[in-house]
Amino acid sequence: KLVVAIDDEEKNHQKWEDDTKVNKIEKDWLDVLSKSLDDRVKRLDELNLKEIGKLSVEEVKETMKLEGVSAEEVEKLKVNAIDGEALKILEENDLEGFGIGLVGRKKITFVSERRREGKMNAILDGVEGWSVDEVEKWMDENGMGEEGEMMKREGMDGIVFVQLQAKDLSELGIKDFRKRKEMMAKIERFRNQFKKNEKEEKTSKSETAPRQQRKTEWQFKEKDMEEALDMMSNVTKGKGSSAHAFLIWVYKEYPPKKDNATLPDGFGPFSSPIDTRSALKKAMLHYHPDHADAHGINWKHFCSEVAKGLNHYYGSFK
């Protein structure tokens, strides 16, 4: 029995050493990515402070690249001398004429519109915030699995999905006219229903907010706010722990007010980058400050800081 106990202890110690090495590797990796993200966020903030019309060709190229548009596509913008003034009037048809592909056109159009409307720092909400995998999952659940796989191969995320039109499906390789009609009917029905639900939810919250605010304001004490903001300050300064630890901490100590809003089952320190990115996106919805009005000014302030922390980590997993 003593031999078995010693053997078990040695195995446990070895596992602890292995886990420690993995955690150090993960931390070092995240530190590098976080530094890269910090530089990216700072540069984007600098570019966003400039009036759109004053952006040079190089700055437009840099903005699009930082926003995730491929290097090949942004180079085509440079070749066509697209500066800030041109960006203000740029349309998707123009991009097609430049030889830019479907996904690139949708992303550039989306970023251009947000830039013109001054919404560059807004968190992507709803379907726009879907990952490539989430788009594929919806397609599969609605009887379009094969087409969903095609979309995934092309890198179509929520930004592209919300802009899809019938002619885009043809370019995607879906040649059958009836199939395209059937697909667009399902996609349009879903998008319209989603917008309707979103509008009803906002109306309902605005009507009940004053009553709920009086009821729930006490739930978030001032000392909680001080502790939370101190944690957020460390995160945004790059002194916080890993994305996994941050997510686990915030859900445990300050769970979302929305019913059944939890971390994915099995989420933990060894979750893959893809699973972590998905968890961060879900958290952005659960802690979005625009959804916090009904729970008091302290909670809204806290959610704003959580959103900064989530954005800080999210770029590490792109």
C-alpha cells in the first residue's frame, strides 16, 4: 500500500509539473499576443481619431488590415489609390471592380460604413458578432449544411452573413436558381425575425428599466465596484491573468443578469483558442453595457469596464 501511495504521489507531482509547464507556455504565448493586441488597439485608436476625409492611402490600407481584411485585398485598395475621401463614397460595386473577392468586399464595406458613422469602437452585437463556426452551425441546423461548409471555407462570419444577397450566393458557387431563392428566403426570414426580436427587447427594457433599476441598484455595492475596477485596470494595463482566468473570475464573482448566461460547459484553462474566442464573444453579449440599464448605473459602469477587458483579450485569438 505504501509503494502504491508513493507511486500515486509521484504521478500527481509529475502531472502538477506538466500542468505548470503548460500554463507557463500558455501565459508566455498570451503575453506576446496581448502585447501585439495592445499595439493594434493603440494604432486603431490613433487612426479613428482622425477625420475620415484626412486619411491617407497608407492609413486606409493600415486601418483595413488592422480590422482583419486580408493583405491581398488591402493591397488592391492601395493600387486604386483609396484614401479617406474615396472611402467616404466607396461602394461594394466599386470594390468588385477592383477585383476584390466576396468576403473582402463585405468586410471593407462594413468597416467603411462604421468609420463613416463613427462607430469603430462599438462591440459587435447579435448576428454581426457571430464567428465562422456559428454561421456554419446555423446553416446546418436550417437544412443548408453543404452550403454552410462552403461559407466556412470562404471565411464567412457574422459580418458577411448579415450582408448576404442572392447574387452573392451565385458567386459563392451555388448555381441552381431555385436553391438560391430557397436559401435567401430562409436567411431573410431569420434576419427579419432577429431584428424584430431585438427591437421588441429594447422596447421592453426601456419600459421596465426605471422600476427594475430601483429594485436591483442595491445588489451592486460600491465596494464591489472598487474591487472590480481595480481588476479591470490591471487587465487593460496588461497586468491581468489569462483570458481563461479573467472569464472564470468575472462569471463567478459577478454573474450576468441575463437568465442562463453562463460560460460554455467544460470551459477552463486548457480550452482551445477557438473555444476561448467563442466564450469571449458570448461574454461580450452577456456584459454589453447597452443591455445593463435596467440594473443600475454601477452595473452599467462595471459592464463597460468588462467590455474593455474582453476586447483586450479577444484580439489575441483572431
